[in-house]
Amino acid sequence: MLASELHLLFRRRRTWALFAALAAVPVLIGLAVRVSAGPPRGRGPAFLDQVAGNGLFLAVVGLLVSVPLFLPLTVAVVAGDSIAGEASQGTLRYLLTAPVSRAGLLLVKYAVIVVFCAAAVLVLAGAGVLVGLVLFGVQPAVLLSGDTLGLGASYARIALIAAYVAVSLLGLGAIGLFLSTLSDVPVGVMAAIAVLAVAAQIAGSLPQLDWLHPWLFTEHWTGFVDLLRQPVLWDSFVDNSVLQAGYVLVFGALAYGRFATKDVLS
């Protein structure tokens, strides 16, 4: 069933359209830097002023720009369609006739969401590296700590940042899976997931809600900048992984509780 679901995911035009949209982010940023004299000092996203000197930073900027909105939107599309999409098309009850339990079906659906999160981040980071190489060339990376990494270590550090971002999306994917069990209208679920991601980031920016910040699934989304130091500061990675694991467990349990008792009529 997992192989079948993955095949269905990657043969959809919608999936490749989402990948193309993500890949366009570093392309547009790279072209903007290339045709201009560079951004005014102090303006633009972090690391943008380093792109022209080292194309590797284009991948970092692309990820930094996409984490708040573009990546959550793509995850919302896939997660929101996971169960609600099957129900709206009338195929959910046929899936349940397969020799797999409802818990097993939920695990398969979430595994597909996880694979999509990893693939989306890989496409974005890979496009950033390739476009940066073509437009600006690649040099050993100078980290925030002032240390310089060789090319091999620099590529490994980009891969580590991509892994951090992929982990950051797992909690949102679990929330989306749960919301998808509540409705037969996938578009509404997708919108709800996207709005929730934006609302969590707005709440995280309000000092009046300091008590809530450690519990928001978006709290550590941009903490991957700590990976651009020597030695690597792992605190953000560990805190982010623990937080996302908590959301996966809680909303995975809620999704099972809802789906296991749901009357499937379509």
C-alpha cells in the first residue's frame, strides 16, 4: 500500500507543480541578485548579501524564505488531501477493504506526507545549490563563527540544514492528517492547515504570548542558522526534533481516535 500511495503521489501533476513552484524560489532570488548590484545593506533576508560571493548560500536563503509560507502551503495541500481527498472522491471505503487496519492506513498516509516533506525540501535546496553554482560559482563557506569549511563539508552542512527543515514540517503534517479526518472537503482542510501555520507564526512574534511560544510547532522553524557555526550548535536541532515528535504523537493519536470511530460512507 505504501508503494502504491507513493506512486500515486509522484505521478500527480499537482505534486510536480508544487515542486516546480518551490524550485522557482531560489531561481528568482538568484536572478534578482545577478542582474542587480546586490541588495542595499541591511535589507532583504539573512545571508542574501553573501549569495553573490558564494552560490551555496542561495540554498540557505531559499530555505529561509520558504519556511514561513511556501513550504507550509505545499505540505497543507498534501496533508489536507490525505484522508479528506479520498472521502470526497468516494475511494476511502475501497481503501479500507484492503488487508490493512485503519491505524495502518493512517500510518501509510502519514509516511507519504513525511516523504513529501523530505522531497520538497530536497528540491528546494537542490535547486538553490544548482542555480547558485551556475550563476555565482561555489566557494568554501564562511560560517557565522568565522570558520571556513571545505567544499565537501559545505555541501554536508547544506544537507544538514535541509534535514532540519524537513523535520520542522513533520508536526504540521501530523496536524494536517488529523484535520483531514474531520472533513470530506479537502480544499477546506488545506486552507485550515495553511491558516494555522500562519497564525502560529504570528502568535510566535507577539511578546505578550511568551508563555505560549515554547509550545508552538513553528517555534524553531528558523533555528537552523545555528548549524552555520563551528562547532555546530545542536540545541535548536534537538529542541525542534523533540517538539515535532510531541506534535506527531499527540495529533497522530487524535487522528487515530477520530478515524477509528468514523463512519465511512464514501
